[in-house]
Amino acid sequence: MKKINNFFFKTFSVVLFFMLMSCENTIYEEVLYKSKAKVSYVKSSFLESKPMLMKKIRNSKAFKKNSVGRIITDTVNGYSIDTDKVKYIQGENYDSFTFEIIKPNTTFLDNLVLISKPDGNYKAYALRYTLSEEEKLKIDTPEEIDFTNKCKASEIAENETLEEILSRFSYNEDCTMIYTWQEVVTVTPCPIDGCWGPEWTGTSVSHVLVGTLNCVSSSNAGSGGGDPIGTSPHAGGVFGSNSENEQNDDPPCPGDPVKNPKVCPSSPSNPAGGTYGCTRNGNSSCGGLPGKKKHGGLDLQLPSGSQVFAMHGGTVVSSRNMFGASQYVKNSLGNYIEIESVINGETIRIKYCHLSSVAVNNGSSVSEGLPIAQSGTSGNAAAGGVTPHLHLQAKKKIGDSWVEVDPMNYMDTIFSPTTFQATGSKSNCQ
């Protein structure tokens, strides 16, 4: 492990509740692959296997709000918590569960943490990290992050709402977080039911912080009492130092939504599943093909937070920008933009889906290559184990009707019909 001395954090008072539910990297070589702490990614079904954890969850107040699938949402204040994408740490003397608090249009990284106590009960804490976008991208990589003076924290009581929890970070409290250890560990493959993780589990890594919270403010929900706090900062499940997780913000070739687009397979065994048509495995038939179902769009691998560009000039005919960047909503395309264009004399509408945020308004005229949004995992793309991607849909106007068509037809990049790898460019763009 890498010991950190004098690692202090000023902290605040907060409260919470739960419900049922590449580059050259600086690697901590002395701790990588050697840590006694294990990090896995677990789903809500795994939480339900922990009776004392669920007792803590059910007795809390802040999450008695609307629940959409595995998301607990405060629709009034715009907060949500995904209980199906949880970082689980098994330490030498504790278990820890870290949840991301999702709030649109915020620069903070907010987490909820439940830590086991020797008697089997759990204590709850809220943590707020003030990290740069570059530092957030390092959370699940081997690169070193300096967390000094970048975190506020407090023990959580059971009688306040999520809004009260987060708003109290705006007031200074006489609390100090003392981190004594920082390490980078490999993500542990999780064979038991209720676990999930990236396809490259085993090479993915995660930061682990261990310390104590000492609060003396009378207004704070709890003093912390020197109990150990072990957590792994959770930033929406961007896994690994894999180069395909690097943001892709360079302008693309005219006609492409991103630079060097890559098809996102529906599974490692089905590379065609990210393309349009009867490409997904199913229990029925599609187009006369047994065991297939239709995929109504094209999926392109794209890390959350990347720029999305207009494939063609046109007019924004519809959009939605109401969900958090990684807010799960069942059977939903999440945030999206739909642009109507005239392409080779045909009227075409292209919809860009699962966005983090939308940068243009309905009725706006956009030019080809204009940045129109940031990618995300909103909607059903936030489900556990789903690779972040941009989902494209297209339809063509025929008479008074709109007919679904393959978005790939309107891209500049040419893809192999068998390997689905990029093989060239229609415009010879480099």
C-alpha cells in the first residue's frame, strides 16, 4: 500500500437514507495486484442478500421518493441514486458499499457510502469530491490522484431527505476527514449472482481510500468516532484504463457523429448486435430469422462526456434533456436530439440518444460538424454492464409517412458487413 500522511479533508454535515431496491500511467506498483482490499461491482439483488445492510436502507428517510427500476429519484430536486451500479469493497475488517448520487449540471462527484461495523450494523456517510474532469476520468485507472482538500464528508442520519443531505455541503462544519491509506487495486471478478462488471474485469483497477472521520460540530449528524471509513470513489462506472474509454472530442469526418467511430457490440459473442436490423439474439423471430430480434438503431462506442457532432446540417425537431447523465430509466432512450436534414434529396431525421446533456434547442438550425451534445448513459444504457455508447436512429420521409432506416447509410465511415470494423471513408477523409 501507499501510505499518505497528513491527508486531511474539511467536511460537512449530511444525512441519508436507503430503500430496497493511452498514455503513460503512473502506477502504484507496490500495491497493484497486492492489496488485501477487494473491489467488485454489485447489483441491487446482491444488496438484498445482506440483511443488516437492508435494515439500514429501509430505516432511512432520504430515499422514500419515486423509484424507477433500480433508480431512487427525487423528482422535485432532480437527484437520483442508482442502486444497481454499486462499488463493493471487502476490506480486512469491514465491508463498504459506495453509490453515486446523480444530479444534472453539477461539477461535484457525490457518493453515499455504507460501512459495516464490528457488531454487523452499518454506518452511512455522504462524500463530496471536488475533482476536475481529468481527475474523474482517472478514478478507475492506475493513474495517481491527489485527493488532498478535495473531499467533504459527514456521517449520515436517518431522518433527512437527499436534498437536505446535499444542501448541507454548502455550510462549513467543524469536521475533518483523515485519510491514512490510498491504494490502487484490481477489480475482482465476481462470480456470484448479483454482480456485474466491465468485460475486461481482471485488468480494470480502482482507487481505494481508507481513513477516519472526526467531527466535533454539534450540528453534525455524527462524530464519526474514529471508525474506519473505506471507500472507492464512484463516478458512474467508467471502467479501466482501456484506451477505448478515453474521451473522443476531436472533430469527426463530415457525416460522422464522432471521430473514428466504432460499432459497439451487444455482447462479446455478437459483434453484429450493435448494428441496425435483425441482429440481436432473442426468443422469437425477426425477418424470418429464428432466435433473433430487431435492433432499431446503430450503437457506437463512446465514453460518457465525449462531444457528439451533427452528422448533417438541418433543424432540431425534438429533444429531451431531463435525465441525469447516467440515470437509469427502463426501456428509455434517455436524453436525445433529433435533427431533420435533406441528404441527397431525401428528407431524413437522425436521433442521437443516451446523451448526458443537450447543447441545442428545439427549432435551432445546426450546421454539419457542430457540437450538439455530450454523450452519456441516460435511459436504459445505464443498466449494469452496458458499455457507454451513442445510439443512433434514422427514418426517411416517404409521402406522408416516416420509415425506419439504417443510420449507417448516412455516415461517412464505411464498415465491413462481416467484421463491422471501419474499412474506409466515403469522402476519403483521414
